[in-house]
Amino acid sequence: METYLIRTFGCQMNKHDSERVAGLLRAQAMTPVESAEDADVIVFMTCCVRENADERLRGQVASLKALKPGRGRGPLIAVGGCIGQRDGELLLRQLPHIDVVFGTHNVSHLPALLETAASQRRPQVEVLEESSEFASDLPTEREHPWHAWVPITVGCDNFCTYCIVPYVRGREKSRPLDDIVAEVERLVADGVLEVTLLGQNVNSYGRDLYGEPQFAKVLRAVAQTGIKRIRFATSHPKDLSDETIAAMAEEEAVMPYLHLPVQSGSDRILGSMNRVYTQREYLALVDRLYEAIPHLALSTDIIVGFPGETEADFDATMAVVRHARFDQAFTFIYSPREGTPAATMDGSVPREVTQERFDRLVELVHACALEKSRGLVGTIQPVLFEGASKRDESVLTGRSPGNKVVHVALPEHATAEHYAGRILPVAIGEAQTWFLSGTLGTNL
Ligand code: SAM
Ligand code: SF4
């Protein structure tokens, strides 16, 4: 086994798990390749939050069958992450050319499972109920040298009625504050400029360890390490404290960007989703945030077509979008997930009704995003550059503090690599819905 390919579906936690898989395989002296044909090992990090991710995974694994004329021949195929955790042996029955199935709690066992599958020419399935390891105790191969994901909690205790995550990621477990700080200190020494603190609900960080949430303390302690940029996801509105808002407003390294999923604007639907806040409470929170951080960029998640959603419920969601002035909204059509309470609720909304609402919502989201972007024209934004744009090599691309994509022309005779991983000021001249363009200044 000399080469590997990792395909990742789903959320940032999965992206981070994939970086850990890459770190583990690199530690075995394996090297990454771009195509399945060149790979000795193909690893899928999977997501089952919505049905379409589930279907795509099955389609992609099925299409690899042609590369495997028989057991022990062709690449080893490993399926991990949330579908591995949920389906275990079932995956092997459905797709018998898989060699390894692993779950969300045993990423570190992957090299050993691959080794056994190869030497015994028999598929290996290992799914554990609980984890004994914390994510970042493992080697990690970072996608960008200047950015690192730092998990601060794993699992979730919220049991939103539509959501499969608590069943496949387990109960919420926080990582001791000292461990988090020590890791960020190591990352700073290694040249990392930006960390993204990860958890299904970072705002409840520490409840299991310290009796009450301590996320504000995490932000302040991580800011003390000298890291340039701190981002975090995800924030559950019910647990976002005034202390956290104050830390966001006061700590320069904490970026003025917040992902605050609302899911619905209707109190009835929010109740039935078990979200534990009302539209009024959500909007009051948004108002407090804008008051404390006037230039805040706000994003959200919204589900359309939850069981029982009426036109009036949907109108309430549209009203929230107008009031909150989101910079971005990730919009989802409700997808029933077996084993969750919502999957057995009455009142399923016809597909064409959901689609029509979804289209109206997307239009409004675009209009709000463009309005927020236009508000940045004429400002100077410190941009962390990532390199050349994938679409146009003569364009440099990076992110503003508010997480907007920013484009500038690559200066003549310069290479994009020269700018990658540097924070430079950009005078914003033009705004589109999803990106800003401007002129590069000198070093900050
Ligand atoms: N913990 C995060 C949170 O609370 O927002 C992320 C959870 S989930 C991975 C990301 C988003 O997927 C959720 O915020 C929700 O909008 C959406 N989602 C989860 N389950 C869904 C379902 N069954 N159907 C449609 N969208 C769903
Ligand atoms: Fe799922 Fe709700 Fe937990 Fe987010 S907070 S992971 S939506 S159960």
C-alpha cells in the first residue's frame, strides 16, 4: 500500500477527520494521489445528515467495482464517518467490494484495519459505541499550512428532532481547556495563522467537564496564544451567552463572523424541531449581536418543508431572514432520517410546495447577501490569501474577517504561492453576491 485517495462528504468535522486519516496514512509512508485508478487505498469519509449525501456515497462506491476484479485485487476501499457508524455490516452486504468499514470513534484504527484486510484478504468492520481518544491526539495532514481545525467538543446532546448527528456522533464530550490551548500554541509555533474551533454546539463547551458552559473562556484563552484569526462553528442560539458575545467583540483575533443556525422562523415548527428558542428570542439575540459587533457577518442554516410546515410558518422564516440580514444561509429541503422523531411525524409537505418555498427563500437569501456585500465597498479588509483562484490563475483569492471570498488581480511577475498564507489589506471596490473584488495594498 503506497498511495491513497480520500473523498470527503459533509461537514467540517468530517473534513478534519479526513485530515487525520491523511496524517495516519502519511505516517505509514503513503502518498496522496488524485485519481482512484492510481490509488492503492480509497477512503470515504461519509455523511448521513441528508438522504442525498447517503445516495451519492453509495453511487460512488458502486462505481469503483470495475477497479476490483476480486477480493485482494485492485485498491482497498474503506468507508468511515457517519454512514460507517450508522450502517456497519449492512454496508458490506450492500456493497461487498468494500474492504474496511469504520465509524466515527475509531479513526486511529484505520491503518491496522487496512493491514488486516490486506493480509487476510477478508473485509474488516469495526464500529465502536464510544471513543476513548480525542480527535487531535492523532497526526494530521493539514490542507493549508496556515489553517487548522481544532475540535473542542465531539458529539451532541441536543437531539433536534430531524437530526441524525447525536445517533452517529454520540453524546457531547468536551476537551479540557488546557489541551485546546496547548494545541493552538503548537500550531502557532508551526506557523498557523487561523484556527477554526469545532463542535456541533460550541456554545455548550465545558458543560460536561465544568458543570456550566465555558466557551467564552475558550475564546479568550485561545486569543492569548497569539493566533491571528479564530473562527468557530457551530453555535446553537439557545446557548450563546452574553460572555461569548463580549469575548467576540473584545478579542481582536476572534473574527466578526458567526454561524447561527435558525432552522425555522415559526415558533410552532421550532417547538416541533426541539430547538428550545422562539423567533423572538432568536431575533433579540441577533439584535444584541449587531449592537455589540456592528460589522458582524452572520450566516445560518434553514430547513424548508419540515413536517407540518404551513405557508404561515414559512412566512415567519422569510421574516427572520429579512430581519437578520444574513450574509449567507445554507438552505436545506427537509430530508426524513430513519430513527429520528421527525421521520414519523405527520404532515409531510408535498415536494412541489417545498420546492417553491425553497426557491423563494433562496432568492431572498441572495438579495440579503448582496446587500451585505455591497456594504463593504469602500472599506479596507485584511484578507488571508489562499492562492490562485481555481477558475482564473491571474486572480488571487482569500477571505475577509467576515469570511467573504475576496478576489484581487495577481500582481505582474508575482506567483500566487508568494501570497498564499499571508494577510494583506485590500481596498474593496466591487461587490457580487458571493465575492468581493478589490485592490491589493501593502503588508499589514
Ligand atoms: N450542529 C450543527 C447545527 O446545529 O447547526 C450542524 C448540524 S448538521 C450537520 C448541519 C445542518 O444540516 C443543520 O443545521 C440543519 O439545517 C441541516 N439538517 C440536519 N438534519 C437535516 C434533515 N434531516 N433534513 C434537512 N436538513 C437537515
Ligand atoms: Fe443536529 Fe441539533 Fe445537534 Fe446540530 S444541535 S448536530 S442540528 S441535533
